[in-house]
Amino acid sequence: MPVERPTPPLTGGERESLRVYLDFHRATLEWKCEGLTDEQLRRRSMPPSSLSLLGLVRHMAEVERAWFRRTVNGEDIPLLWSEEGDFQQAYDASGSTRAEVFDAWRAEVGHARRIEREAASLDVTAHQPRWGEDVSLRIVMLHLIHEYARHNGHADFLREAIDGTVGA
């Protein structure tokens, strides 16, 4: 089934725009992985890097979990693959499968969407321990858009190296 990417609005409210741009970038990462085998998804970019498409999805599952569940929602839960908050560990997907990683990522995206929907406004704030400061939901959403956009650029190169597929 092809990945459906939402069309970001050219006009409209701030919250709707942030929501759709974030979903656009989430869908872009999924699209970059579409149609590949587990082995292809685990293919590393170049030594010594452990970066792979599946590693990017693992990393973004951690990012979603850390920002929405742990920071905004204040849940005291461990990260999925990053011991002691070292998000670089998530990039090593050598023992992972598409099913395992995408199930975890989709679950975290689902939690993030719920938390965002239930928040009274974009001005809701929470303490971000790594930065040592309070952050608003607005900043969290902007940060996630930035993270996805940056890593989708990596995904472009990884996918092209695997099978020559290119596209925005």
C-alpha cells in the first residue's frame, strides 16, 4: 500500500499547519523506506557510521517518545533503544526488523498525536531535562519538524544508494 503524504496547507491556523507539516515529514520518512527488504533497510551508509534507513526510523521513534511522552506528558518511561539517552545508539539497526521498528515508531507517533490533540494549546509547557528549561508544545512540534526534515535528507541519500530511487 503506497504511503499517503498529507499536503501541507498554504494558509490556515498555526496548530493545523504544524500538525500537517509534522505528519508530512513523518510520511516522507515512511515513503523513503517503502518497498525495501529488511536487509536493504539495515544497509549502512558508509563505515564507520551505523546510519541506515531502519536506524533513522528507530531514532525518530526515540525522538517522538522523548519529546511527546517523556517531556510534554511527563511519563516516566525508558527509551526504546537508547541507553542513558544516547540517541546515537538507535541508529544501529543491525538486529532489528521492519515489523519491530515500524510497529514501535507508529505506536510512538500515535501517542504523540494523542498528546498534541489533548493539549489545551500550543502554549502548554513542560520541563525538558536535557536542555534544563521549560519548552512549549509549539517548540516541541517545531523541533520534531526540524528533526524529520534533517533526517529525511539523510534518507534521500540512503535510498538512492540502495536502489537509485530519488524524489522529494
